[in-house]
Amino acid sequence: MKKSLSFLLVLVMLLGITAMVPAEQKELEGEITFWHSFTQGARMEAIQEAANKFMELNPKVTIKMETYSWGDFNTKWNAGLMTGDLPDISTAQGTGEVVEMVNAGVISPVPDLIDEIGRDRFSERALSDMTRDGNNYGVPYYSHAQVMWYRQDLLEANNLEVPTTWKEFYDAAIALTKDGVYGAAVSLSPNDLLGTRYLNFYVQSGGGSLLNDDLSPNLTSELAIEGIKFWLDVYKNCSPAETINYTVLDHATLYYQGLTAFDFNSGFMVSGVQNNRPDLVQYVKCALLPTMNEGDPAYGAETSHIPLVLWNNAKAPEAAKAFLAFLYQEDNYVRFLDAVPVGMLPALKDITTNEKFLANPTVEQFKEEIAIISEAISLGSAIGFEHGPSVQASYLTSQGIVEEMFQDIITNGTEVEVAAQRAQDKLTEIFDTMIN
Amino acid sequence: MDLRHTFRRDRNLTRWLFVLPAMLVVISLLIYPVFSTVANSFTNRTLIRPAYKFTGLTNYINILKDVEFHNAFFNTIVWTFFSLLGQVVIGFIGALCLNKVRGKIPRTIYRICMIIPWAFPSIAIALVWKWLLNGIYGFIPSMLSQLNLSEGMVQFLSTPHLVLPTLVFVNIWFGSPLIMVNTYAALQTIPQDQYEAAQIDGANAWQSFRAITIPHIKVVIGLLVVLRTIWVFNSFDIIYMMTAGGPASVSTTMSIYIYKLGWTSRMTGKASAAAVILLIFLLVLCAVYFLLLRRWEKEDL
Amino acid sequence: MKGRSKLGPIFTHGFLIVMCVVSVFPLLWLLMSAFKSSAEMLANPTTIFPKQWTLENFETVLVTLKFTVNIRNSLIISLATTLIAITISTLAAYGIVRFFPKLGNAMTKLLITTYMFPAIMLVIPYGIIMARMGLTNTRFGLVMVYLSFSVPYAVWLLVGFFKTVPIGIEEAARIDGANKLQVFRVIVLPLVAPGMVATAIYTFINAWNEFLYAMILMSSSDKTTISVAVKTLEGADILNWGALMAACAVVVVPSIIFFCIIQNKITGGLSEGAVK
């Protein structure tokens, strides 16, 4: 009796143990081609490290990375639609590009991925800006927003307070335009979107928008005309004449050189100054965008959420999604964000209080700035996305029409209202052709 | 004279072997793009959406009516004409001068120095010249201002009437080495004894230049000018990276106009139509060139 | 042998010196900037010589960003293009001039129609062709596309050079019993060598500097060329001017070295006593 009892006992124990062993994991395999725009050293290294780790954990997976700068990335996948050269996963320039990709029918919805990472860890706004027909098409990777940067030393030397309204900003910029320094530069190359961006700031501060509710363009509202005239004044009186041709590159360089007192940019400004004029970093501070009237509430003019997207082209979608999720694991994610501190703010809400994230010295040094930018992020969306995600919004910035309008007024002396109407008509025509 | 026929009567296959590889490469890579572009020009095709429909001559009509097209066309002619003029004149004189230099070392130094612009890719050209010509901190406006040759800093790239000339200057800087190197190489094929013979016959410098130098190089130079005209006409990179065609389309040439149509507005069909119009114009231009060249060649037979 | 120069030595050297200064100055500026730190370059934009020489930009570019890989790719592609282009173009040009006198003219004219389309229009059809042939992302595919714009020019110019070779020399050799290929190799080629070298230089530099096709037809990984790498650097959203200048310098200098090596082959030709 005792022998059979102990035998039974052992059997039960064995059964118990086998029950505890988890079901065999399905091994991930496949090749993943990842196109991203993290071309400079630190971010590229961070991503490569994550990829290497992933490949170690999943030996049957190979990840190939290709890097393109933003402008070239757009050209490359547009050409790829015809040549068939497309990636499996990629970054996108922002929510605007996601809409374009959805329209072109090249990316797959990823609601399961978002749920896996944790849907409530993302900001609702960020998710909704990448949603079409109820489907989530991108996973926000990092965020930033446009704020006003100034030079503390210049303000102090001239006894100026940090401006909070457009009028104050204008007066301060004029006051600081002397001794080889310019108050603020207004750059208007049609290759870039600074003209649209600046006009959008002004219009948003007045509660308006560059798109009507029906998504037709609006450059002729009272607010828009006022905005155009405002920036023309800034250009004439506080900006070097050269900037009529400037792209973001040339424009930012002015600030790095210490030639402009004010600028509008995201937290990337800090890295730019660090890389180029480390002696100026201590004077670089930011504030929320100027408002229309004293005491107006803060508003968000332009927030960017940089997403990761999954392409229909992916031959190993399971492995691709797993890798995407892997990038959000605490260590990998913080490591990546550390590559451009202040510039890239976490899309996962809980990471902002994560101790590893906060341990970065630059994050520590620019705590206040990060707080300001985070506030701006939560208030805004991409230009034109006040009405929800739309292709029209991304065309606003990509066609250079607003910049050409400014150039026309400045160079040819065209009347503002006439030029604005003309530009609006051009945009309407483009919207009609591209969307129908 | 009869011996010339010896060559022609050899109608065996060897002669095809000479020509075939090049023809194959070019034709196979030429046919599809040309047909594709011409076909697209009659449609309303866009870069992103796969569906399109046949629209006949609509694109052509719209472009020919477009004020911006006229502007771009005019700018392109100005750009091409003055660039070519500058490049040929400077390249030609440079080659002649170089040819006169005795002494291997100075000649080598000159040669290497003068070819340097050629080695610059367009992005380097744009970056460097934009910096040098910058109206705020550029070296050249600063120098001009300090030497009192100008009042204040000249805004080369933002003053409307200065933009195109400045770009032409940069293009001449970049393009002269090509003409110079080829002219120089052509000058090297002239046998010295022809000059000696001419001198013995009592010809002076100008006469021997006309009778010996020019005939030897004119075929090479003539062909080069035709080719260069087409290239400069279509050149895109330098202008795009320096001013993007601005300000206010002052420096927009046909290639930038087409780029904006095809890549920014994504209207492939319309851009193709513009490209075909360009093609027709260039074909006509070349036909004229060849007539002139043939007449020029016949002059000394 | 002198005295027939219509250009006095003062003018000659004066013109050449001015040309040299104008040609070299931007390069000088570029190289000096590459040796400056970004901070110095931005703080003092009008000074030429660095106050403090630094190699950090080159280190960033060559080591951190691994431009050496791109340099290798560009070298392979450019040299391959040049070799193949010169070979088939020289053969074709000679064939056109000697064996197809009437048809030849038409052929050369056909060739230049390739240049009448701006590259921005051709890039997508080429991309489609490469994709159909399975050559996307291969160095060979890129070389093929580069040949498409190198060969016409090369043939075009070499036709001009071959036309300067007097047919009498070749006929003399034929009478002496040489066949077509021998005549070509031994007699004619040395005479057009300067032209070939000039053409080779141009082909090399064009292939080295070419950006658009390389970007669209290759993926930006260990196979991409150096001009794509530089352009990518320029478009990055964090900008480092010092690295950008060093990257440009790295692109420019090899072309100049290539030229220095083969430039003395541009002289020579008939003056070396080939005429009997």
C-alpha cells in the first residue's frame, strides 16, 4: 500500500510540474527592413543597439536598417510606390505623413500593438491623430512641440521681460535688433514650411485655423491677413533680408550663431546649440508661444508625434510588431530618448517620471524647458489637425504655397489681400486635384 | 582616296562589335523612360494614387497657358545662354593660356588648381557658396564692403535682380573646367610641326591660330557646346539647393518647375507633359546647332 | 618656336593666376572649415584659418558615421562605371567614325536625346526597370544606370577626338598588313589618349558626385554612395556644421586626387612623334 501511495504521489507531483511549464513559445523569424530618419550618431546607435539585442533574443530574425533624412524619406517611398522598393517598418515625419501613407494604402493598422504596449500609456490626442476610420495606424514614438526660444543674456542686458503676447514679442524683437544681432528671423523658402508654421502660430493664438471646417484652405480670414501682415513687419524690421530664401537649416544656424535673439522651435534647439555653440547653451531658454491678448489661456499651435508604422509590405509582420514593441521596453526606450534629450519627449506618459529618464544630465538641466514643452505638446496637434487628421492638412505644409505668397508680397509688392486670395485659390486647386 | 573605300568595303561583322555594346546600353535604358514619360503626359497621373485616366492634351494646354511656365522658360534661356557663354569663353582662354605655359611644374599646378571646381558635388557647391555669399556673415560681401566696393553687405541671393546673375556665376565657376580640359586635350592633338611649317611659310600668330588651331579643336568644342547646352538647360541641383527657385520664382528654371509639378505637387502627368515640351524645344535647338556646325565644318574643306 | 603666341606671357600667367585663385578659394575655405570646430566656424564666419585646428569633425564623419564604407562603395561604383564606359565608348566612337560614316551621325545624335530629359523625370522609370530586372539595391544596377548617362557623353566627345586622327596613318598601317583591331589598338588609341583621359575624368567625377539615382535605386545602408551620405547628413534634424563640412571635404578630395594621378596623361599625342 505504501509503495503504491508514494508512487501515486510522485506521479501527481510530476503532473503538477509539467503543468507549470509554459506552452512552447512560437519562435519569431523573418527579415525586417526598417527605414528610419535617425541619421546622426546617437540615435542611430541607440536603435542599432536595440536591434542587436532583439536579434540576439530571436536568432531567426534579421533586421536591416536603412537611414534617410526626412525629405529624402518622403521622396524615397513615393518613388518606391512605383519601383516596389518599400520597407517593412519605418518612422514617419509626423502625423501628416501617416495620413498620406494611409491614403496611399501602404500601411497596416496596429491596434493590437498599441494594446500590447498599453493603450492608456499614450496620449489620446496622439493616438487619435493617427486614426483613420476607427483604426490606429501608427504608434507614437516620441513627441515635441513648437515653443518660443529666447536668449536670456540678451533680454537681461536690455532689461526686457520674457514676452507673453505678440505685441510684447514684437517690441522686444525690435529692441534687440542692434549691434549685429537680429530680433527674430522669418524664413520663407518654399522648400520648407516655416512661413506656414509662423502664420499658423498667429492664427491659432486668435482661435482660428488655416483650414475651414470643411477642410478647404483659409488664408483670407481677418485673422490670417492680420497674421500675414504681422510676420511681414517682423521680417522687415527684425530679420535679415537673406532669410527670404532660408530653409530650417539656415534659419536655425542663425540662432546657433547667436545672431538671433528669438526663435521658434522644438526642444531640438538645445541639441543644435550644444553641438554647435556649447558656450551659448546656458543662455538658451524657452517659453510658451505668445498669445494674442494679455492673459489669454495657453494654446497649442503645433505638436509633432513621430510615429512608427507597419507597412503592408512586411513579410514577417509578427516579428516586425514584436520588434516595435521591444523598442518601447523601458531600457531601450530611455536609451533612445537619451540620444536627443529635451528634443525627444516620451510618448509614453509614465516615462516622464521614470527615474532612468530623469537621470540624464541634460534632462536635469533643462527640466523647466521640458515642462513647458510638455505642456505645449498636450495642447496642440499638427498644423491643420484641429479638424482631425486629413490629407489637406499635410498639403498645407508640403506645397510651399504660403511661403511663395510671402515671397511674392515682399519681392513684387503685391497687396496682401490679393496675394492671400491667390495663394488660397492655388491651394484649393491642389486639394481638388489631389483628393478627388 | 581609294584607300578610304577599303574601310567601307569591309562589311564584315567586326565593325558591329565596336558599336554594339554602347548602343545596347543606351537604347535599352532609353526606350522605356521616354515612352513612359510621353505616355504619362497624356494622362492625369499622380505619384501616389494608382488610378488615372486619359486626358488628352489638357496637360499641354494648361502648361502652355501657365504664367509660371513662361517665367521658367525665360529664366532657363537666360540661365543657359549666359552660363554657356561664360564657360566657353573662360574655358577656352584658360586652355589657350595653359597651352602657352612652358615648364612642367607651373603647368601642372595650374591644371590641378583650375580643375578643382569640377570635383565639387552640387551639395558642396551649394553649401560653400551660400556661406561665402551670405548677406549677413558671408566672406565675399564682407570683403566687398571692407574694400569699399559696395555700400553695406550685398545681398547676392535675395536681391531679385542679382539672384540669377549670381547663380550664373557659380555655374560658370563650376562648368569652365570641363571646357578647359577638353579644349586643352584637343590642343594637344595638334602636331607641333604644323605650327613650324606655318611659321616657315611666313604666317603670323593670328593666321596660324585661325588656320591650324581652330580647325583642330572646333569639332570637339562644337560638340561640347551642344552637350553642355542641354545639360545646363536641364540642370537642377545647384539652383534648387541655393535658392529653390526663389525668391518669388526669380530663379525658377524649367527643371525646377517640372520638379515642383512632379514631386511637390505629385502631378506626374503634368510634369511629363512639361518634360515633353522641353524635349521638343531641345530637339529643335539641337537641329539648329547641327546645321550651324555642319556649315562651320564645311568651311575649311 | 616662340613668338607666334598671340597672348603675351603677362596676360597668360595673369589670367591663369586669377582663375586659380577663384577656383581654389572655395576649396580652401571648405578644408579650413572642416578643421575648425563647429563653434569656431559659427562664431567667426569670415575668418579662413582655424584658430584651433581640430580633427574631431573628420573623426565624427569617418569613424562614427562610417563614411569609409561609403567611400569604398563610391570608389567601386565610380571606377567600374568609368572603366566600362570608356571601353565601350571608345570602341563605339571609333566604329562610328570609321565604319558608319553616314549612320554614325544619326547614332550620335540619338545618343544625346538621353540628356534632354531632366534626371528627376527619368529616375522613376529607371527605378522600375531596375526593379523588373531584379537589380534594385545592387551596385551593378546603379552602374548600369550611370552608364546610361556616361556613355552618350563619352561617345559624343570621343567621336570628336577620333575625327582629328588623319586617316592616312591608319591606311599606312593597313597597307603594312595590320588588321582593324591592331590598327585601332596600336595606332589610333595612343593618338586619342588625351581625349580618353579627359572623358574618363569627367565620367569618374560625375559618377562619384551623383546623388539622385543613388538614393532612389540603392538603400541607404552599407551599399550607398558617399554623396547620398553627405546629403543625408544635411537633411538631418540635428545639425552639426563641422561634420557637414568635413563630409563635403571627404567627397571632394578623392576626385582631385584621381585627377592629379592621371592628369599628365592629357598631354601627349601626335607631338610625341608618331608621325613618320
